[in-house]
Amino acid sequence: MADRRVQAAIDHWAPRFITMGVDYNDFVRTTGRIERWEDWLSAWSELADQHLERAREAEAAGRDRSAGEAYLHGALSLHFGKFVWVLDAAAHRAATERAIAALYRAHRYLDPGAERIEAALDGARLAGNLRRPPGVARPPVVLLIPGLDSTKEEFFHHENAFLDRGMATLSMDGPGQGESGFALPIRPDYEVAVAAMLDALGGRDDLDLERVGAVGVSLGGYYAPRAAAFEPRLKAIAGISGPYEFGEHWDELPPLTREAFVVKSGARDEAEGRERAAALSLRGIASEIAQPALFLTGGLDRIVPWQQTERAAREAPNGTFVLFEHGSHVCSNVPYLYRPLVADWMAEQLARAR
């Protein structure tokens, strides 16, 4: 029988894993043999090894598409293996680095035009993956902002919803996220990371930098609205299952989420983690968001109560709130509802910003 942390991970994030591209059968087989949380990362790493071996075999045979798909499965397995798993910093970092490498190999075959973007921040480095839609000379750009322990390696399928509608995507790792989190802890003023990434794109003639939007998921649903209040280069934003005040429901958060936040924020212990979580608040900030702002969540969200997301929408002058009553956190159990809605809405807003 699985221990409570394994079961909690399955209960909270099964739809998230599958919506982002983990094969359902892989999920069932892998989680079905894990009894201890300590073994979570190793089990997912073993699955990743199988996908990566298939990828190398396909490469050797000249089957580029199959190689790319297998590398993508490997990257996702590694990413979700260390998702909110913070028991061993060295193992977590190794899995992160392997996921990054696997996704770049996937890009080589699935989207050869994908480009790594780097930006400096506080003596460290932010990183992002830029993808451009084929056949569009100067597309608008959508920044995709991860949450607490999601990263740019999670977003390949999410990106496609925007690419298919003629928008470029820049999936980024900000402070406390992915490879950028190796040197930079979570910070409430995420607008500094957004500004740095936009500065890194400056001067390009293959992107329409007058039409830039941002979409954040989970804690990214706080980061994107927060950034919009301070960064006028963002013309529209969408926050999916984002908190209004992250620390307000600290005691009700899943223990795995609290553990991950403590580590990713650089806190010494849970008491300090609680204090740092309280600093992530849209109080007095949501009312300063001048851009069109879409706030979307699920009525069955067990991590961020839907009322938190609704409050941000209510205070934003141009806020729109959408609730899918049967949706889970980030509406991962209804991707066929939220993905096209957000992508269509963003395309329309950026078209008006021209």
C-alpha cells in the first residue's frame, strides 16, 4: 500500500501529469509500483530511461519524429519525477538537468526552430524556450509562466495551443523555478523576471513585441497578474488557478506543496516559509492591473480555493472570471475547456493591441 505522500501526489496531480503529456498507461504503471515517497523520483527516472533509450534507437534508425516524441516523453517523466519532490537536492537537480537536455533533443526533431533565451537577473541567469508559429513573419508573443514547481519543460503541449493560433510562446523559468531556481529563490516581485526576459527579446524583428501577453498557471496565476501591474509591455494576461494571497490558506495546502515552497523560497523552516508565502499577495496590486485580464479556475480546486482567483478578477479593473464548476486545480481534468478558451481569448486581445 502506498504511503500517504504517494497517495496525495496521485490524488492531487494525476490529471496534471496526463494533461501535460504523460501517457496515462505510464502513469498507472509507474505510480502503481511506488509504495514510499522516497522512491518516487527513482521510479519516474527508470521510466524516463526507457523512453530515452527508445529515442536513441529511433535516432540511430533515422526515425526523427519517433525520436522527438520519445525524448519528449523522457523529459516529462523526469520533470514530473522531481515535481514537488524535495528530499534530495542533488538528485532533484540531476533530474532537472536531464529533463532540460531531453527536451532540447525533442525540440531538435519536433520543432527545429525552438530557441533558448537567456536573461541576467541579480547575477544569475533566467532561461526560456522560444517557439514560433510556422508561416507567421512577426507573431505576437505569449509568455508562459510556471507555478511553484512547474517549469518550462512541462509546457510543450500547452505551447501548441497558442502556436496553432499564430502566437509565439516563450516558456520561462523564473526565480525558484527549474534551472533558474538553482540560484534564485521564489520572490513576490516576479515582474523583474518578466522584464528581464522581455529585455532579452528586445530588438528582434521576427517577433511583434508590441503585442505581448502572459499566461500563468497555479502560482504562476499570481505571477502573471502581479507582473502586469508593473510591466506595461504586457498587453493582456491570464491567470489559471492563481492565488490572491498565497499564505492565507497555508495550513490547508497539501504538505508536499508546503515542503516544496519552503525549499524553493529558500526558507530555513516551515515557519519562515509561511512568512514568505504571505508576501505573495495581490492586495493593493490587482486594482492596478490596467490590461485585459482573464482569471480562470475550477470549482473543485483543492490547492487554491476558487474564491481566491475570483477575488483577483473582481478587483482587476478589466478582469473577467471564468469558473468551471467541475474543474480541478489548473482545470487539468478539463483541458478541452480551458486551453482553447485561454488561447482564443489571448489571440483576440493581442489582435486588438496591434
